[in-house]
Amino acid sequence: VQALLQRGRALLEPANWLLGVDQPRVFLVQTMDRAELRPTGGFTGQYGELSINSGRVGAFSLHDISGVEYTDNSPTIGQLAPAAYRAWWPFENWGLRDSNLSADFPTSAQIAIAEYKHEVKRNVDGVVSFTPFFIEHILQAIGPITIPKYNETITAENLEQKLHYYQLDNAGIRKIEIVEHVTANDPNIRKLFTSQVASVLMGRLRHAAPTELLALGLQVLHDLKTKDLQIYMTNPQIESLLEQYNDASVIDRSNTHDGLLIVQANVSASKASQYVQTIVHDTVNLHTQGGATHMLQM
């Protein structure tokens, strides 16, 4: 009990910071579309701000990054990619949508925080990124949600298919035009349905039962391990805790053991990744004198 109390006391200060006890906290939230793979897990076409003030979570909504970056006076015009990626970056400009080019999540998150300040003129206290799998797992815990405006029921099984239908299919985009009373020229049109899903889901989570919250907490811990949920905090104590429990999504740079990290990135501005099957075999033969030979086949 004494050990647990001491551990709890050590966690109290980081928890107070995270919950915005001393001052409000704001976190940049980015969704990752694995149909367009990027090193942290997928293209980050949408963003939002999650605010927490004295333990209360504020209203949350997602926005299409094209509303910031695909405009005539975009802050990304003429902006070069960071030096590490500049030699091979294939496009003229570079912005928040491209900031997750490092598989080391803290590196990508720090770039995103700086770029967000440059483009949106807002400071944030951390970055939260997640794949559709994370949302699917939430839906498995709390059950389906209904999007009344679209007469759609979203389940863990149909989530990704519905998101892509309204983002990529002409029939889905036409339905958005009718429901939202917008034209096809609206730069945000393809992400309006996704924003509705995010809004309804957050409303449902804010009224979740204790048993559902417990299930969600366990799922969060699992998805941190699989990197379907990745978190970076500017608070060194919290970031240290994430690293301590191997939840910081950092690249293992240890030279005390062998390691293999394969990073697959799609920077072609297409959703082709969902049609590509990647197979990796790494065969290791141990030598009697203590060495090892790796035969890697991709």
C-alpha cells in the first residue's frame, strides 16, 4: 500500500497538468488515414483541438486541413520540408498535413506543434494521433452511434468504409452536398461527414457509463502498444512516463540488441495504400561463434 501511495503521489503532478488544474490545456488531435500511409500511421487530413480545463473536456470538432493549406494565401506556399526530408520531398510546398514523416512520434509531434503555430497561430500542449482502428475499438466498447443528418448508423465494422464513401465516392459526396447545403467547390466538403461522426462520438463519450469508461481505459492502453493511438506531451514528466511504459512510440535506438524497423510511406497524394499488400520475412540464423545473419525479404 505504501509503495502504491508513493507511486500515486508521483503521478499526481503530471495528472493535474494533464487535466488542466493549474491552467487550461489544449492538444492538437490528428486523424490518420491508413489508406494513404505515412510513417506515424497515415495521412493527417483532419485536425481538431481538444481542450481540458479543470478536468472538464470542452466541445470538440474536426476540421479539414485543406481549409488552411489549400487556399490562395496558404501559409505553406514556398515553405520547404525540414532538412532531413528535403532532398526527396516530391511537392512544391510543405505543411501540417505532411508533418508526420518520421516514424519516431515525438519527432513528428514536435514538427507538427511548430507547424500548427505557424499556420493556425495557436500554441498546443501536445499531440494526439489515431488510426480508424482506435475509433473502431471505441465503438466496440460503447456500441454503434447514429448520425441523424445522414440517417446512418456507424459501427466498428463499417466505420472505415463509411468514411471513405463520403470522402472518395461521388455518390457520397453528392449526398453531403444535399444534406449540408454546400456546393462541390467547397474545399471542406469531403470531410464534413467525418466531422459529424467525431462530434456525435465525443458527445456519446462525455456521457459514457463508468463500466464503459473502464473498458475504454483498457482499450487506450492496448492501442498505445499497437500505435493505433499515439500521444506526445510537452510536459517532460508525462513524456518520461510514456517512455517508461514503452507507450511513447519512439524509435528504439538502443545498440545493446539487434533491431529492425521498416517504415512504409506513401507521399503520392493517393489512397493507393489500401490496395498494396506488403509481405516481410526476416530469417535469422545464429552462428555458433555468437554472431547472426539476417536474410530479409520484402
